[in-house]
Amino acid sequence: MNIQYNAKSDLLYIRLDERKQQVMNRKISEDVVLDVGKRGKIVGIEFLDASKHLDLKRLLPVRYKVSPKAA
């Protein structure tokens, strides 16, 4: 997964599948666009005017932990 934010365009993009593939854009609201790949799977989510809809101060920067694999 990859999350990118462009402050100049106020666009937040969440890429769920890193594989290069052809996608179809599906606008689900005025400010949210889904990138849909093969078999209707969501590949990415684009938020237009992100700062108006999301609390970016709480969301960014992204922090995460990777748990060790179970033995």
C-alpha cells in the first residue's frame, strides 16, 4: 500500500495494489474517485480537495508497524 498527498493540488491518493495494471476510474462522489482493476477490485482511491474532507493532521504522516511473522 502506498499513500501520497500533494499539497499543491490538495489530492490524497491511496494505492492498494502496487502491481502495474490497467484501471478504470469510477467517480463515486464529487470528490472521491476509485481506480478499479481486473475483476472489479479496487486498486486505488483518490480524494479531491482532501483537506476539506479528511483530518490530514491526524492522517499524515502515516505511521505503521509490521508485526513479525508467526512461527
